[in-house]
Amino acid sequence: MGAHAPGLVRAVALVGPTGTGKTNLMEALLIASGARQARAGGGPGATVGDSSPEARARGHSVELNFAGFDYMDDSYAVIDIPGAIDCAAEGDFALPAVDLAVVVAAPDSAKAILLQPTLKELERLNIPHLIFVNRIDTAREPLPRLLEALAGVSERPVVARQIPIWDGEHVTGYIDLALERAFAYRDGAASERRPLGAHEAEEKDARFHMLEQLADFDDELLEQLVGDVTPEQELVFADLVKELNQGLITPVFFGDSAKGWGVRRLLKALRHDAAAPTASAERLCADVPGVYVIKTAYAGQAGKLTYARVFGGPLADGAELTAPDGERSRAGGLFQVQGAATRKIDKARAGDVVAIGKLEHAAPGQYLSARGAAASISAKVSARTPVYGLAIAAKVRNDDVRLASALAKLVEEDPALAVEHDADTHEMVLTGQSDSHLKLALERMKRRFTVDVATAPPTTPYKETITGAVTQHARHKKQTGGHGQFGDVIVEIKPLKRGEGFQFSQRITGGVVPKQWIPAVEQGVRDAMAKGPLGFPVTDVSVALIDGSYHAVDSSEMAFRQAGRLAMDEGLRKCNPLLLEPIERLKIHVPNACTSGVTSLLPTKRGQVLGFGPREGWKGWDTVEAYLPRSERGALIGELRSLSQGLGMFEFAFDHMTEVTGRTADDIIKGKAEMAHA
Ligand SMILES: Nc1nc2c(ncn2[C@@H]2O[C@H](COP(=O)(O)OP(=O)(O)O)[C@@H](O)[C@H]2O)c(=O)[nH]1
Ligand SMILES: [Mg+2]
């Protein structure tokens, strides 16, 4: 990058679905601003973004790309946010930092729905955003249809600031509705002004519609329109800027990043329309100087790097920053980031997005205060439900400790990852957004921390119970040399209602089992319930100790525990054991065109649809409520996404255990027995 421009430093996010050309648009902005030379070829590896081995291997972005450029008097920090679900959390934490988001869309009304999750999040966070319809050279449908589709997925009115000019089947230029000027696109260069000519009537209509939309939020403009007064150009521009930044409208621009069409026009929109960083600081309620943390990463030799945006004043290398919990750490190096390249700097300007070295106390979404006392901000990034899990274990046993430390770093870097230790199955389960999300994380871990892991679908925590009752006698008796062992009990074993768990009681009279050993009997009973006759933990059983006997010398705690265990081992087998499986209650959210796909998918997975209706707060979406066996959830997210253009999502919670019988039960029991012998 060249010398710093003297003006504002603004941060802009490029967001939207995968493949709409965000990374390409970042490149085009860098080229159009003169920060970078145009390159022949293109594709992954040729752009500033997507330089990591993981991104290159996949041919699309899998992490945030950072770059910056100067344009006219101002500077811009651009964050290219990938659309893939595999790195969704990174984007979640980046959005609150920016002054403006450019939602990059395909020129296809059928794909407009893909923008909805992004638009919802921008609306929720109240971040000013515009839509850039990219690849306009491939557009084949009339503008009104596209605009209608965009309006269908945006809570705010979408306002076309331009209309495309068609030459037969192809778009060759645009009319700027604010300036009332026509332009012909030129590859890699500024567009060329043309006379409005035959487009005049069309322009007048479209402009009038734009003014009507603006007038919905401006009485002065409304009066002028009603009174047939031609509004001052100044007023129109002022309204466009104000209504964008107040979150009242979402303007729409067109272009083609690969050809460089409309990119200079977009630069001008950033310059004229994007709010100053002070507005974002206000939105975040960041009223002390400091930095908003976008992302943290462990970068080999360099150690921990914190990507953050500077607010409220410049930040010098060595500055002390206070985390929300009051912990302090010092900036150990400041870096300007341009894709894979970093350049050391002494000072970051207010508004800059920089990488900060060795900040021990920093996590995504935090605001670190440069003023000593901890500060808090208003942005609440919502956590993503971990919808997919894999059981993991180090391939080499000696790697266990290194695996734990590598996982801790992975989880810190990617807030959508979590590691759970399943108390029932004793497995370590890595959870996240999808199979590819977890594979990506493990691939990174292998490359950066050289820890290799084996993965498997997580084991379902089945249980078993009984349907019959029995009164069981058991005696543990051993005579080995001097001291013997003697414990003798009679227990009543009965089934409980589903979900009641375990109850133990005793009705011992006359001290036939001495009081001090009754807890040992209960312990023995519990020991046996850890693994019942079918091989699973036993639940929903009541056990009463009703009788027994002891030996003055040989009885002991150990002996009674053993007797309790024996009684259960023998007794449970006589009570018609029954397999139980966990059932979860799901809320599945999909665009309503996919609702019937979901309701017919669920029964094929032994699921039970409880009902469906409109999703709260999401126009055009439904929420399907259902019961689904836990064991079927692993495959659900993949199938759900494939029937919903990747948009489907769900929440789940354990609901109840239910009986499994027949073939399904036989297979599960056989599988467990084979595992035990393996
Ligand atoms: N024809 C055309 N191709 C584009 C355009 N923008 C991006 N592409 C291509 O579309 C593919 C995906 O672009 P990319 O920038 O990686 O998309 P992203 O997933 O949004 O970052 C790449 O092969 C680009 O070269 C465009 O405006 N026109
Ligand atoms: Mg990309």
C-alpha cells in the first residue's frame, strides 16, 4: 500500500453467498483504486484473498480476507467474508466492526433467498448495507423481477440507484438514477458517459419510483413530489446517504467484478455514502478508545494474532489493552494486513483494521479498552447451534496432551467449534456446523499443530430399562484363609415410569443388614446399573433392599457391595430388559418452498412431525417442529441443507427416552456387543 491518505479510514465488509464474487470484487476494488496491478488468469491463489492452503485446495474462501486501499483522500479496510457455512462464525464476529456492508448478489431472482440470512443479521445489528448485483454480464431476466425477489428477502425497502442498460440479451451499461446520466461499461476502466437518448422515459419512471421510496422517510421530498416540484439534487443525495445510514433503505447497485464494471461507481458509493467510523463506534456504544476484536488466530512463529478494528483514536504499538474481564495485555507488534502479506507499522489510525501481536487477553466480539478500565459494547453476536459432531481421538496415544492444547486453540479461533466430553459415552466430541466445517478445522490443526486425529460418528447414548419385576436373592461368600467375605441380600426390582431414573429404598427390620452397610448395597446396585444385560446403562428402575443376613466376622462394606451388584446382575435379566434411545425435539427452519421436503424427510429417519407454521420474524420461512431419534441427527444437517439450497438450520434439545424394539433394537444391541469384543 502507498502513503496513507489524510482522510477517514472506513471499514467495509463484502458479504453474501459463496460464489457471488466477493473475493473477486475485493481484488477489483484494489485494482480500481490503484493499490494493486491487474493480474492475468485469476482463480484462487491469484487474488489477494484466499491465500491459505485450505482455501486454495477448495477453490473458495474459508476464512476472512483482509485488505486495504486508499481512494481519493480516504482509506478503506475491506473484509471479505466467506459465504460458506464452514466459516460462518468468523463472519458473525466481523460484521459489527464495519461502517458499511456490501451484500454481493447474483443477478438471479431464484437465488435471492440465499441473501436472506445475511440481510437478517445486518438488519438485526443495524449495519448500513447496500446490495451489489455482481456478474451483471450474465443477467438474463428483467430488472423488476430481480428487484421484486430482493424486496422479498429484505425487511427494508430495496431502492434501485441504477438501472441496467440492455443491448439485446446483454447488459452493456447503466443509468445512474441520482445523476440522471447513462454510462457504457468498459472492461477494467471507468464507464463512459453516453446520452440518455432512447432511455429517457424509462429513466424518468425509475427515478420517480426511487424518489417515492425516499419520500416515505422525508416529508419535504414528499411535498415536492406531490406538488410536482422538481427536487433539488442536493436533497436527493442527502436523503440517499441519510436513509442508508439510518437503516431505512437498502440501495442496489450493479456491476461485474471480473470485468471491472461498476467497480469505480462502487468506490464512489463507499466514499460518499459510507458513514464515518465514529458512527459505528456510536452504534457499538464504544465510547472509549480501544479496539473491537474481529478474530484471533495462532500464526506459527508469530504466536497469537488478533485482528481488530481501532476506534476512538490512534493505537500505538506497545499500547496496553484491557479486556472486558479486566485482564490486560500489551500490543506486541502492529501489522497492516494485505491478504497473506503483513507489514509492521508503529501506529494504527482510528478506523483501521489491523493485526495485533501477542495480545493474550482477546477474544472475538470483545471490545478492548485503551483507557485502562474495562469497557463493554452493545453488539451481541448470536452463537450458532452446533448441529454436527464427530468423536475424535489422537491417532498416536502420546499426542493426547498436544491434542488438548491444539483443540483449545482451534476453539478459541473459531467460536462455532466446541469440544464436549460426553459423560455417557466417554467420548471427546468436536461439534460445529457441518462435516466439512469439522474436516476443515482438523485439516488446519494437522497443518499447524501437527496433531493427527481419527474421527468417528459420535456414539448414541442408548440406555436400557426393564418391564418386569422380580424379588432377587444374592449371597456373596468367600472363604480364603483367615478372613472371609460375607454379604447376603434380598432386593425387590421394579420398573419405574419413563424419565423417573433410579430410586433406592430399604425396609430392613431387626438389623438383618446392619445400617452401616446399607449404602454399600446401594453402591453395588448402582455399579450393576452402569451396564445392564443388553450392554447399556440402566434407568427407570426402583430397587428396595428388603431382607438379608450378615456374618459377625466376615461381613464388610466390600462384601455387601458385591452382594448388591450380584443381585442386580441376576435380577435385571429376569425383568424383560428393553432398549431405550434418546429422542430430541427439533425446530427446523427452512424457506417455505422446502417445508414439504422436510416433513417428508423426517419420517424416513424415524422422525415424527409435530407441526409447522411461519417462522417468527422471517418472511417466507417456516419452522417445522418434530421429534427425531438422536442417532438420526448426524445425517440430518447434510440432507436438510441439500434440500434447501444450503439454507436449512435447526435447533435441538434432548426431550425423552423411548423404547426401541424389533430389528432396529437387535442391530443396536449387536453393534454394542461387537464393540465390547473389539
Ligand atoms: N463472469 C464473472 N465471473 C466472476 C465474477 N466475479 C467472480 N467471478 C468468478 O466466480 C468465481 C467465484 O468468485 P469468488 O470471488 O471466489 O466468489 P466468492 O465466493 O463470493 O468470494 C470465481 O471463479 C470468479 O473468477 C464476475 O463479475 N463475472
Ligand atoms: Mg470468497
